[in-house]
Amino acid sequence: MVFHARPEELKACKSAILKNISVDVVGRVGSGRSKLLKAIAVELLDAGRKVITISGYPATSHMPLRALELAGFGTALGQSDTATSNDPASALIASVSGYPSVLIVDDAHFLDDDSWTVLASIHAETKTPLVISRANFAADTASPSERSIPSITPSGIMLKLGPLTFEATTALLLHRLGGPAELDVLSNIYRLSGGIPSLVTAIADAATMSGRLTPEMGSGLCLVNSGTKN
């Protein structure tokens, strides 16, 4: 099992999908949406579901069906012989047919319009549940497009990823550092990161690489005052 700092969200998402309820994962950039989706994929594979993962990318958000093609459906990348290629929509429908499946869509706000339309259509026709992640843009910032579970079904649930608690941050740090750490290390990184997972790991990695975090005999990692180093 892949470690993840959000066990309650992971449990809620898995439970919903196994009941064929789609899930909307919403959070700011750096909140750990993508890592949560990877952990969910592992859980669902273990539960016997076929997992199909599709991702949105800023560079391809205006290319029709490109998200599906990049996920391996339809025309092969760089293939010019359209006579032998599959239609991406047909290829995806065939993939979810005949076996309990789930569609996991990361960064749905960057999906091209056609790929999103195909996913919505497949959900309507086959009842295949979706787990999508999308950024929680500020109120005064326009999202590239609206991609949400409520826009395709009234029966889904939403998971809003806020900052991690101190306890969850500690668990993530100890996993990242590979061992115990002193309380001041945990407290300082929590304060600096605001509980944002990507900042937690970035600060820990930077402190380790710079020598600011060093092993302390018998008590785990401690912070070294850079001003005392020669």
C-alpha cells in the first residue's frame, strides 16, 4: 500500500466508488490531489476494479481528444495512418465494458472539451464511476473550464482537501525523513508549510540536502543553526 497523509479521505473515496458513487476531489495546487488519486488507484486495484487513468495537461487542453490519446486510447502517438487507428471514444468504451471499472481523471480542469464530453457520455451510458481531481481556483481567478462531478451526476460526493493537521503533517514528515525527528523540526516545518503537503516535503528535502537537518544521537533528526556552521 502506498503511504498517504489523508487516510480518511482515502477511505471515504474507496467506499463511495465501491458503491458506484463518483467522487469529486477538490483542492488548491500542492494539496496532494494527484497523490491521493494514485493511492486510490492502488486501493481499487486491490479491490478488484479495473482502473483507467486519464490526465489533463495545460499544453493539450485545446486539442480535441488529446487527453484520451495520451492515455492510450485511439490513434497512437505519431501515427498518421488513420485507417488503422481506433476512435478514442470507442476505444475507451470498449475498455470499460464487461468488467467493473473506474475512471480516474487527474487535473480535470485541463481536459480538452471533447475528452470531457466522452467521459460524461460513458458515465451516463455505462454508470462507470469517476474519481476526478480539479484545482480549487480562487474566486477571482477564472478556471480554464468547469469539470466537475456535479455537472454530470447529482449523486456524487465532493472531497475538499484543506491543509493537513499537525498530526497528519507529522506522519508525512516521518515517512519522508525515514525516521524520528525532534518536536521543533516537526513544529517548524508545519508552521512554514501551513500544512500544504507539497510544501511539507519540499521544505524537508531542502533542509536535508542543505545539511540543516542532521541526525541527533538517540533523539532523531534535529535542526542545525546555519549561523554556527563553518
